[in-house]
Amino acid sequence: MAAQTEASSCYGKGPLSDGTGGATKNMPTNANIIKLAEIKALGTAGTDDAVTGGTAYYTIHVNTAGEVLDVAFNDGTFVCLYKDGQYTVGKKTDNTALAASSSTISIATSVTGNAIVNPIA
């Protein structure tokens, strides 16, 4: 929810852009997402938006229209994947492709998240 809130807020300023190709950068920031999420394990983001002190991580893909396409969240034990309007959870040990080691936000044109291996029912 924090990712979508921040993406929608940025989109209110214009299409989302990572700043490549000479475009003005207009992207959600780790600092704002971490603040909205209120999950202490995500750590803190400095003025350069680099995250420190985190034990949990996320990977977020958004499109230029401010829509969150997918989110993978790793709390160190479990991985939760949001894609296609559904959440799936699995153990981190089974889902190393989803077990990010740093929090990232990037532009994508379609859902890019992998599937959860051995989902927990």
C-alpha cells in the first residue's frame, strides 16, 4: 500500500520516469515508502535515498502511469509477492530469486515478478 500511495503521489506530478534519456526523474523514493510502510526492519533511507540498517527488503516495479505492477517483500524468513492483484507467501529459503538484498524501485512495462516456489497455503 505504501508503494502504491507513493507512486500515485509522484504520478500526480506527471508520468513516472527514472531520469534516463534526459527526462526529469519522477519516481517514488525509498525514504517515503519506508516512512509510509512503518516497518522498522526496512531500515532508513538517507538524503541520497540509499537504505541502511535494513533486515527486510523489497523490489517494486511501477509503470509510467504510477501503477504498481508487482512487489516482492523479503523479511528474512518469508517472501511475499504481490502481482496480478494477488498476494502469495513462501519461505525465503525456497525463493532465492525473490530474496532481494537491497530495496529497489524501478520502471517496468509489464509484471516482472517471479512465481513463489512452494507457496504457503
